[in-house]
Amino acid sequence: MARLALNDFEAGYVGQRIANGDVFFDLGMMYATGRSVTVDLVAAHKWFNLAAAKGKEAAKRYREEIAAELSASQLAQALQLARGFLAAQA
């Protein structure tokens, strides 16, 4: 089942800072590298995707690199999570 809501860590991180491309990029890096969280490439792709949508150029490269490592179902899940996040913000 897809995780559509922010977990407590993500909510606290985004809530403490202005949710812009830099914040989303930082979350992507955290999930991609396992810094303070468990490595989760689906979550990393989601956050890089959101950062890229906010104009963060480096996020586009990392998003592509991670997408190449994900299965089709994992990629679909990452995209669904990003859309769910955007829908919740509307």
C-alpha cells in the first residue's frame, strides 16, 4: 500500500522550513543516502521529483538516476506519492 501521508519526520522537517525546492531536495538526499532515515529510493524519487517541479536543476539529474534503479511498480509508486503530496497541498 502506498504511503500517501507525510510521516512524522517529514512533516516536522517540512513544517519547520519553508517548503521549497531546497527542502524537497534535502529530503531526497536524505532518503537517497540514508542520512537520518532508512534508505528509500521510492521516497527519494518522490522528493527529487517535487524539488525538480520547484525548479531545482540538480534534482532532475538525481531523479533520473534513481528512476533507472527502480522497477516499474516502484517508479509508479514514487510518482503516485508525489501526486498525492501535491493534491494534499491544494
